[in-house]
Amino acid sequence: MKRILLFIMVLFSMTAFAEDKPNVVFMLADNLGYGDVGVYGAGEVRGMPTPHIDQLANEGLRFTQFLVEPGCTPSRAGLMTGRYSIRVGLSKIILRGTANTLQDDEVTLGEVFKSKGYDTAYMGKWHLGSEEQSQPQNQGFDEWRHGFFGTTEATLYTESIERTKSPEKWKALIPQIVEADEPGGTLRQVRPYDFEYRKLIDRDMAETASSYIKNKATEDTPFFLFIGWTRPHYPNDAAPDFEGRSRIGTYGDSVMELDGRTGEVLTAIRDAGIEENTIVIFVSDNGPTKTSGTVKELNHGSAGPWSGELGDGLEGSIRTVGMIRWPRKINAGVTNEMLSIHDFLPTLASIIDADVPSDRPVDGVDQSAFLMGKQQQSNREHLLTFIGDRLVAVRYRQWRIYPVSFSSTGGNASTGGYLGRIGETAGMPEVYNIESDPREEHNVGAENGWVIVPYLQLIGEYTKSLEKFPNPPAANLTDY
């Protein structure tokens, strides 16, 4: 039924299709930290220049206050649906084979673009569930290339399963590269996603994306291309043409490869002659993995001035790299106005004149007027952060407010973050002023107790929405 309705909407939209609809190329980095890119304070200073991403940032609008969710699955869920990940049951990093998965009735970015007659393609990491209903070709995308369901460290499963002589049945958990050629199409397995192919997948994605752009540029129908890069997610051994390129080891090589592959896509857009009418968005899904237990990963990611990393609720986990370029429509520059990953769905829907679901809570806000210079300020001043079924942080203006605390535990690839611990406070939330105290070292709740009032108000507004729209069970591997 969902596909039939989508097909009908496409037919209607094609009859009134406007030639000025922009193409959109959306690139999502994996675990790239605020302090990993040149224009955010890294680059040559950290021994890993990023000239292509820097150029994109300088040609477009760069966000210094771009907020996400604290992990791969949650941020992707927020991006694709415009809703807090907890509302779709995907507020923790999920493993293939577990119950939590993107449901058929969710409206995704792919479906928003498809409703206006766009050609749509998805490349790379999905991580929103492996059930048939959840797959990109059943969520608004015409095709899926170089796809995989889980997380990149799963490329190490093959060796682990074989070395420990695990039962044959568990070999089904070894990740595979999969592809689909058409909407609703059946997936086909292309090859194992093992450690050797981990080195090459972003190279292949860049080549396929460049070919896609070249071909679509000659057609009348606009396109929405989503590229889910794998870098710089652990493990970070780079492709041969980037191995040893940085001065700091495999992590730096991986960041430089991400930059290089991004440059290939940008070159394809320029060579196709469609720069003027193509929106390019480059963001990261969450903060970096800063701590690591492997020798080759000692030169790890950076959250810049912020405290925290992938998987915790601190600023460095949810504040990361973001930029958008649309020549003649969005002025180049830098903004410290607040935007979140959830805002892209309503914003892009507004730009292409598509509908946003009105039958459910949508947490993203339309930022099109702000981005296009029609107003000075962003439409966002707060963000709630969830891990599993817990509200773990509230960001309100410059204030960071925590009803819980975070601590570390031993492990690989991280001793904090998503392998860390969440603890209870003594009954009052911790309060930090992120502008005066970016490392979140000084709890200033005593002299700024008034902040608790908007904190409670924002939580109250959210919990009120649950009366009519309760959340599905959150992913949890310890609470059964």
C-alpha cells in the first residue's frame, strides 16, 4: 500500500514538475569529529590536510553549532525521518538480527524526494535494520549500491569467528556487500564485507557516485543522491592510494581518503556542469572515537574544544562537522546558529515543495528561510539527547543540562562513549555553560538554577507528545 500511494504521488507531481528543482547530493561521514577537519582547526596542523572538504565549507555555509545524536543508528534515524530516534525505536546502535528496525510506515528523506518525482539513489552504510521493509529500496530509493547493514568494525568478524572456531551457523553474521537495482527490488549479495574490502569500499562508492552524477546530469529529472561514507570509522586502514599519506598513522590516512573521495564527487558535479543547481551537504553522523585500544589507532579522532565522544551524551558526541553549498541561493560564510540533523527533512521538503508528515511528531524544524538569508536566526534553540530509553541530556541555548552522568570502562574500540557507563545524579541535574566551559569541567547549576525551569518545560513538552504517540521499545541488550 505504501508503494502504491508513493507511485500515485509521483504521477501527480510529475505533471506539475518545475524545472528549477535542485539536485541534492548528501554526503554523510562516519565518526568524523569536530576537530578532524581543516576548517574546524585540524588539517595540516594535525598532519592530515582536508583541502576538498575545506573548499566545500568555504564555498558554502559552514555550521559551528551542528548537532546530531550520539551514535550511527540514532543519527541516521533522525536524519532519515526528521524525528528523534527514540520515536522510531532506533535510539541505540543496533546489531543485525536484533528486533529494532526501521518500520514501513516511517516517512524517509528518500520518500520525500520521490514524492516530487526525483530519481533517488543510496550508496554505502545503512544501519537502520536489515528487514525487507527497512531496506533503502523499500524506503524511497530507486537503487542501493555498495550497501551494508551494520557497522564497519564487523569487517573484523570473519577473522574472529574463524579464529575462535565458532559454530557454522554464526558465519551468517559475517557482513556482506549488497545491492538492489530498482524500487522494491530483491537484494543480491555482491561479496563479503571483510577487512580487505573495507580498504576499498569508499573508492568504489566515489567511482559509482561520480558515474551516477555524470549520467543523471544529461537527464531532465532531478536527482537525490545519498552517500554514506565509511570513513573514518574504525578500522581505518586506507586504500592503497591513500596509505601512508598522513603524518599521524592510519586514522589520518582515513580522514585524508574521506577528503579525497569527497573531492572526486565534487569534481564530478563540476565536470557535469550542474554546480549552480545542485545542493551539496556534507555532515558527520556523530562525534569521533577518541580513545582506542589498538596501536594503529593511537592517532585517534578529535572533538576539537568539546568534551565527549561517540556514544556518550556530552557536547563532543553530538556537535560535529556540517556544511551546505547552493550557489546563488545560500550565501557562503560561517554561522554559529543551532541546527540539528533532524532539520534536513523538513528543510529540504520545503525547498522542493514536498509535504512533511502531519500525523506524527516531527522534531526537525524548517530552516530554509534561515539558510537562504530570509531571516537572521535559526528556528532551533534546543535539542534533547537520548540513549536507549533514557533522556540523558538537554541542550538549551548555551546550556548543557544532564540528568545522568557518564563514566568509562575498558574496551576496544572505545573506553568511553557507547562502551561506557551511565550513572545517576543525586537528584539535581548537572549544568554547564558550553560557551564559557567547552570542556564541561565546572557544574554551574547552583548559580544558574533558573535554567532548570526551561529544562523541565522542554521535557514536559516532549513527554506530553507521548500521550498520543508513545514510543516503541528502545533497543537494549542488557534490559530484557
